[in-house]
Amino acid sequence: MAQHFLLSAAARTLSLRAIYKAGEEKAYETFKAIRWAETGGKAVCPRCGCVDTYEITTRRRFKCAACHHQFSVTSGTIFHSRKMGFVDLLAAIALFVNAVKGVSALQMSRDLDCQYKTAFVLCHKLREAMANETAGFTLDGEVEIDGAYFGGSIKPENRKEDRKDRRLKEHQTGTRRVVIALRERAGRTLTFVRNFEHEGVELARQWVAKGAKMYADEATHWDVLEAFFPTGRINHSEAYSDFDGKHTNNAESYFSRLRRMVRGQHHGVSHKYLHQYAANAAWCEDHRRRDNGANAFALVGNAVLSPVSRAWCGYWQR
């Protein structure tokens, strides 16, 4: 009986390995089809652009017949030097885009059965690929601007007489940052992390087309916008929007998602990585109407088109 059980377990293991191998081959073909879509999945040399290549099947690598350069389907991409299987990468991407308010690295490590550090770096690589989608993007039409502060909170002392005024500079951590969002109505969202909210004026001048109409709240540092753009202002102490279309509800919707991501999933975000979490929330907000499958394939496309990450090299930070 015990021998029969061991044989059955061995058979199940072989069956699972066969299923995984078949899925790995399909995932590999998917990566090829997405990266080299213009040639129908035929490998193109990343060094010289030659299409006359042949595959070294035993190593899943390709060799260019012109310059003899060897490369793989992930060479020169954000997955450069990857060790995780292609089916696991696709699974990670599917889990990542399905989480509308982000997914923690600890949960990802459990879902993928990998180390926390591996999941942490992988998630940040995906966030970097998301941010590359709007690299150099300029907003036009009707654009809303707003800012929200994150981090830098200090836990108050237990006894009332020991508590300090946390509004004073000497009682702050110095890690508080503001996320400035520029959101085009029915368009894309650009995010920036700065020390002070008034720096958003210069960002608007740089990333918003001349002639676009800006919308902001009544904070005094947005007064300078009126010198460069036609600007609509809304006083939030009186109303959140008016009948003339003056509001910043789209920017506020983005910040609502980002705050729930930081508080509900990650519970705390370092100011060093805040810009990537902000880009992640912006990508989710911009593509919230698109189905999960389309989001997953779009993120794979962003990943294979993104260059090698210099901040998240291999499976280790820096």
C-alpha cells in the first residue's frame, strides 16, 4: 500500500512537471510574440537590427548571422538576467494588474513561492515599466493639478505632557514628500515627487502644452499658474465642483487610489520609492476601464520595451 502511494505521488509529480513545462513553452512563445510583434515572433538582433537570426534551442538563445551577437528574448529589457521562469513572470504580471489598489511584495512572494526580496525587486521592475509608458508625455486640453503629502508621520507619545508639536520642523523626520499629479481629463496622469507642493507650477510649465486650460484649487501657490495658462479655480471650502466644469475631482480620484494603496496594502512607503508607487497608481487609474487581460498584455509589452533597469539590477537592488 505504501509503495503504491509512493508510485502514485511520483506519477503526480511527473504529471505536474509536464504541465508546467507545457505552460512554460507557451509563456516563452508569448514573450517572443509580444517583443517581436512586427516580425511575427521572429527574433531581431538588438545590436544591429538584423532579422537573419537562428535559435540555439538548447539554451533558449538566438545568434545573429550578421554580427554574431548572442541574445535572448529578455536581453536588453527590464527582465534582463532573469532567472524566474516565463510562466512565473506572466503569473506575476497577471496578479499585479488584477490588484486595483496594488499588491504587497510579501503577498507576491507567497503567491509565487519565492523570496521576499525577489518579489520586491520584481514588483518595482513592473512599476518602472508602467512609468515608462508615459515617459516624455505632454498633456493638453483640460488638465487638473493637485498635490498630496505622504510619509514623515511621527507616532505621538503616550503621555500628553510628553507629546511635542509635530507641526514644527525640529519635530519632523524629514522624509515627508508631496506627490504632484497632473491629470488630463479623459487622458493620462503624470506624477512627480517633490519636497513642496508649489514646485508643481514649474512642472506644469514643462509637461503641459501651451494653450491648455488648467484647473486647481484655491491654494495660494497655484496663483502663479494664471500667468502661464488659462486657469479655473475651485474653492473646496464652498464646493467640490461647479456648473462651469471647475473642479479637480479627477486628480482627487487618483489620490484616493494612491492613499488606499499606501495605507491598505503597503502600510508604509519609503520616500525613496514613493515615485514608483505613485506611477503604479496612475497606471491603474488611467486603465481602470480596460479588462485585466488587456492590461496584462500591455504590461508585458511595456516590460519588453523598457531598457535594463539601473536601479533594480537582476534580483538585487542597485
